[in-house]
Amino acid sequence: MGIADNATITSKGQVTIPKRIRDELGLTAGTEIEFIIEEEGTIRVQPKEPPLQRLRSVKEKLSEYDVDIEEMRRESKAAWSSHIDEDET
């Protein structure tokens, strides 16, 4: 099972992430984090990934499926090109 700990929200809406959780996630002062509300109402907290790393993560997840990334790129480019062409007329 994972690590669980408790914290209290201050009157300013601030929460101190418990040390055990910070240590497990490798969070240090200045680390940006993101809060994600899952469909069932739980909140997930994780270190915020730089944009390029996020794209790599998406690519890795897509590689688990039969998805042609190059085809998606071509279709996206064509869709945006036609949209831009419409705006210019």
C-alpha cells in the first residue's frame, strides 16, 4: 500500500505537505506541484513536469496503443491549415 498522512488547510487555503510525502515524491523547496481532481473526487498531487517531458509522457502512453503519431500530426496540421485559410478569406 502507498504512504498516507494527514494535513490541515489553513485559513489562507495553504497546506503543508507532510515530510514523509515530500521525501517519497522528492519534493523540495521551490518544486512546482499540480493538483488533479480525479473523476471519483479524489485529489492527486504530483510534481509538475516541464512541458517537453509532458509531451514525452503522452507519447509513451500513446505507444501502448496502435496509434500512428505521424498520421495524427499530418491530420492536425491539415485541420489547422484549413482553419487558418478560412480565417483569411
